[in-house]
Amino acid sequence: MKENYAALKSNVSMLGHLLGKTIQDADGDVILKKVEKIRKLSKSARSGNHEDRQHLIEEIESLPDDQMPSIAKAFNQFLNLTNIADQYHSISRHCDANTMSTDPIDALLEKLDSNNISKIDSGQAIRELDIELVLTAHPTEITRRTMINKLVKINECLSDLELSELSPKERRRTELRLEQLIAQAWHSDVVRKQRPTPLDEAKSGFAVVENSLWKAAPDFLRDLSERCINYYGEALPIDARPIHFSSWMGGDRDGNPHVTHTITREVLRMSRWKAADLYLGDINELISELSMIKCNDKVRELAGPDAHEPYREILKQLRDLLQQTKDVLDAKIHGQVLAEKAPLRYSEQLWTPLLTCYESLHECGMGVIADGSLLDTLRRIKTFGVHLVQLDIRQESTRHADVLSELTRHLGIGDYAHWSEQDKLSFLTTELASKRPLLPTNWQPSADVQEVIDTCKIVASQPRDAFGAYIISMARTASDVLAVHLILQEVGCPYRIDVCPLFETLEDLNNAEAVTQQLMDIDLYRGFINNKQMIMIGYSDSAKDAGGMAAGWAQYHAMESLVRVCEESGVDLRLFHGRGGTIGRGGAPAHAALLSQPPSSLKGGLRVTEQGEMIRFKLGLPEIAVNSFNMYASAILEANLLPPPAPKQEWRDLMEVLSQVSCDAYRKVVREQPQFVPYFRQATPELELGKLPLGSRPSKRNPNGGVESLRAIPWIFSWSQNRLVLPAWLGAGEAIQYSIDKGHQALLEEMCREWPFFSTRLGMLEMLFTKCNADIAQHYDERLVDEELRPLGEHLRIQLKKDIKTILNVENNDNLMQSDPWGHESISLRNIYVEPLNMLQVELLYRTRKTETPSAELEEALMATIAGIAAGMRNTG
């Protein structure tokens, strides 16, 4: 097995050597020798040498303050480079033969054949594929965009070096380029100095599209079409849209005062400008390619009778349209007041003439030309439209209720906030059915209410294709949904946007069925939504509220119930999964996670968030993105064509017990242990995280609140830093051990073998436990935590070790992740560099907490350790 990773380790070694040379040139031999000494001690300590572990601690504690930034930065950069090598290895030429599993689409097609699934059914399922990835700006992507761009270029160099036909001169030139890029990264800021604005976050999302997804989408579709031809004899339809993208960047105002209606309008303009710019690049390339003379009558009519090169004539018209669109939008983005509208507003303006050219080329015997760059552009039009990504609007439910409360008080009909749910529904349905306007022309609402109304007016002023959905966070009642529909109607929205309730706490998930049933029982509502409903399942807050095991079962049960309610009501349900990168926020390998969902829950396709640093790891390079698309596609097809078994009643009964026991165990620590909050704040860098300019959104919903007001992301982030990763596993192992003690081990083992939901949860825990490190967590306690609080930490670490044994016992495994050696190797490779950063972070926290005004160099070093540990842990939030 070791030889399977030889190429990966060779790249890690080469990049590490070049970084060492950069450090030596920049900071001298003294720093380089200390870095190397710490690295070797860490490697020895990881292999079990307790004496070297103590030497490692002593070496770090003896470092002078002025050396801390360079050494922290060194290990931060080691991890970034290791991640690059790791990511690149999954798409390298060495990977196919040795490391990774069979291509997921090929594996699925074989599986379909072996299960006698007809090619008619599988072909129909492929044609109906609907994968919508929603890019979000949650503050877990610490790495600056400047640094990410350098990392992408390093990846390109690794690819070049793999070519066997490289001449010695070309190899030296590529190696020199690598050294230059690593030096550029070293001499740049590792993390941001300023908190990004929502516009900055939106630009980062557009950069992902430009640098990766713009190429990846047509590549994926080309591959998928070829497989369709080989499998059932038909190409993928040219207008197929199996993959498309939305974004929360510039639209997610839940708890973020920086996202206003003005920001949303600016992001929409920027998105259209970037789309026009990318299409202009495509059109210019096509102008250079399509110099053909022969055409059909439709092209001749579009081009004009005198056009010698008819395709070029049509393309030049599109070039002018795109350039004019860019000019108008650019002027508006820069504050110029123009009455003129950007001429490109609908994708049909590009699609129709280009499709006409495509069909003409095929008719005239030039299909091989049509199926090149022109086909790629046509597929991009279907994938990205003229808005590049569709923008979601997200707002908290009480903000809509505040609008109606102020309005009803102004109208003298009472206070909406104090009405019963039934009275609210009666009022809302009556007004939705009414033809008269409800908003008075002379009404002057408060600033907060006006902001909600202005946001809805922005929605009303744009084409439907500009938006994905309107998400209601903390949705708890049917009136929460109807309120948004009413406000949108009152501001003159000419179309129906998906208004999507987000059920996110344990209580809300448990009530989701009743709330949805109440909506479905309203005849006017079903007609209003045209029998199509989107519902979002929240993974973050439910896990923070009740622990991972209880939250996972509540999510499963809610999805199952929602599928049933909507089927019985004749309504098409589309579930939207608000997953994060971590286990504690619903993160899991995509294929396993999707196959573990209830039967029929993917019938409406997949809509899922891609958050923070996971965007870079899963979509940051075209080849990586194609792999991710294939993984999603194969999982959805398998779930719909070979659905997982519905759980047996005895499995359900046991899951109810596991859920209750795990929730009680989790809350007993997090909510009921009086020492927990002070322990949490001392044992993790939670307070220091507030100084890190991660994202535009505040880390707390209530700036004056305690842990209970902390968002799920920094909550998980803090615990991942000290390697205890507590929220993701607390309670799960105790519940399983409780069931074993009650005589249910055989049933648990059966669930593990036969029920994807349960086996996936255990697999996720295995991966998590591999990333945990009780010894590191203990070091945080010994150096940072008051003596009277340390017994709590000791109790938690003992519980962690017990839980690991419990999981291995149920799975009948000897070691963690033994069924995923590639994943285990990947984590182990990074841990050599993560652990010195943990040791450095402990010492930096110790030093900075001793003074009210820590030095700039210590704070800089501390930020580098936070960024580095995040890079090493990967799915931090």
C-alpha cells in the first residue's frame, strides 16, 4: 500500500524542500534549523516517542517572541503545500492506477446492469438529473484569494512536472517557477488583515466560477454525454442542465447587517458583468474558429445576404451585445446614473443564434466543428445563464413578522405579532387572494422594516432567472412562509420565487411535518406555489442544539415525513441541504451522505450548500470539480434507481433510543455543566477567533450574548482548533454503548451492515476520531486552563477514548478508517505539520493571555496558527 502514495510523498517532499530554501533565503539558517528540528521532533512524537514529544514542547516554549511569526508561518505554509499535493494527487496520472476507487459513474452503470435496471429508466434518470450547488461565504475559508491563486498555479506546475516528455530545460524552468511561487506565497500575508466585505466575498465566488467551474461544467457534460452514447445509444440533450449554481454571497442577510438591499443590487450587477465578460471570451474564440462559409437558410437569414462568413457575422453581433452589456453594467457598478438598461437580459438572446449556428454546422456536414467550442458555450449558457450564479435571498423569520406588525398597527387593525397562528393564517390568505394593494402609499416604516421591503423590491425588479430561492431562517410556522409570499406580492413581484422555510433546530425539525402539512392543507397556497415546494434542512444549528447523533436522526425523520406529506398532497418537493464541511455541521463524503438519505428524498434533485474552504477543496480546480460533479451525479442516480431500504421498525425504535440518550448526554455537558462555558473559553481560541477577519458576518447573532448566541460555525471551528472537536461526537458513543449494555449489539451490527444512514454516521465518526488528538487537547488544558476546570477536560478525553473503542466494537474493526486507507493516509500526512502548530498555538495563547495588549508579532503568529490548523483539519466549519 505504501507505494500507492510514493508520488504524493515525493511531491510533498519536493515542495517542502523548496519552502525550506525560501525560508533560508528569507529568514536565515537559524529559523530554518529550528523549523526542521520542530518538524523532526513532531514526526518522532507522532510515532510514539514520548521523550521527543516533551522535547518538542520545551523547544516551542523556549522560542523568543520575535521568532514565533516565522515559525508559525512556516508550518502554515507546509500545510498549504501538503494540501496542494494531496488535492493534486487525486487527479494525477498516478492516482487512477493506485490510489482512488473506480470512476463513480462507471461503477454505477455496472451496478445498474447487474441489478437489471432498464436502460430506458436509467437514461430517463440521467436526462432528469438536477444538481444545484449553492456557494456560500461562511467564514471558514481563511486563506486569502491572493494566496489561493498562487496555490492553483503551484498545482499547474505539479501537473507539468508529471509529463514524461518534458525536456531537462523545461523541467528546470518549471521547478524554478515552483520556487518563485512558493517564495511569493512566503512573502505575502498568510491571512487577511481586513475583514472581507460582502462584495469581496461575492468576487471570491465569481473567481471560483471563472477559474474552475467555467471549464469544469462543459467538461463534465461532455464526459456524461459520451457515457450516455456508450451506455444507451443517445447523447445527452444539448439543452440538458444537470448541474447549475446559486450563491448566498451578497444575498444572505441573516444576522449580517452588512448585507443590505444596496449590496444585493451591486452583487447582481457584478454577477451579470462577469457572465458577460466570460461569454465575451467564448465569443471571441468562436469568431476566430468559425470562419466557415457554407450554412443553412436560417443562418443566412440571421447573418444577412451579403455576409461572406455568416457564422462570424452572427458572432460579431453577439460580441457587440456583450460589450455593450459590460459597458452599461460597469458604469452602474461605478456609480454612474444611467436610464439605459443592459441589453443582455435573457439567456435566449445568446442561446437562439448560437443554437442556429450549431444546427447549421451539423446540417452542412461540419458536426465535428459544431461539437467543439460552440457546444461548450451552448452548455455554459444552460448552466450559468446570463447571471452566472442565481442569488439566494436569506432572511430571519422575525424580520418579516416585524414588517407585518408595523403595517397592521399603522392600519389600525391590531398588532400582527400578538395574533394567534390561526388569525395570522386567515389574514395572510385573505390578503394573498385580494386584488387590492395592502401597503399604503403614505406609510413611513422604520429603517429595519424598510430594508426588508427594499430587498423584496430588488427581487421584484429583476428577472426570475436572477434568483434561486428566498430562504427563511429560523422558520417555525406556516405563517412564516405565507408572510414572505405576501410581502413579495405587495411590492409587485411579477413571478413566483421559491420561498423556502429553513428548519434548523431540533424542535423545528421535529415540527417540520406539522408546519408543512398545515401549508399543504391551504388550497390557495398549493395553487399559489404551482404545487412545487422547496424546504431546507439545517444541519448546523440542530447539531449545536442536540449533538450529532440526535440531529442526524431528526434530519432523517424530517426528510422522510416531508416526502410523505408532499406526495400525499400532490406537491413536488425539492429538499435543500444546508450542510457544512464538518461532521458537526452535516459534512460527510458526498456519495455516502446522499445514499444515506431516506428513500425518495432525492426525487426532486439535489440542492446543497458548498461552504467555506470546502469550495476550494471540492471545486477549486476544473478536474477536481468534475470529480465532485461525477460523485454527486452517481449518488443521485443510485439513490433514485436503486433506493436504499426503508429502515425496519426495530431500527427506528433503537434510533429513537440512541437519539434521546445521545441528546441527554450532550446537553448534560454543554448546557447543564456549570464549568463548561469557562472551560470552553479557556481550552479553545474562541475569544481570539473574534480578532480574525474571517468573513463579513459577525460570529454571534447577538454581540452581547454568550456561547448560546455563538453561531454554529465558530462553535465548531473553536473545538477543531484544540483537536477535541467535541460537538461532533459528544453523546454518540455513549448512546451506542448504552444500547450495547442493554443487549442490542447484534441489532447495532445489523444496522451498520444493512442501513446506509447508520453506517454512514459511524464512518463519519471514524474520520472525525482520526482527526481528534486527546494528547494535544490535554496540552491545551495543562497550559491554558485553570486547575479547577481541568477535571472536566480529563472527563471529556476519557469519554473520547471510550467512544472510539465503542465505534470500533460495533463495526468489528481493529483500527479507525481501515476501509478508507487513502483518507487515513491523507490525514496522517497533514498531522505531522498540524501538531507543531497546535503546540505553537498553545504557547501563543498562553503568552497573549498574560497581557492586555499583546505584541503585534505574537498576534500575527497566533493568526497564522489558526489558519494553519484550519488548513490541516480541512473541514473546520
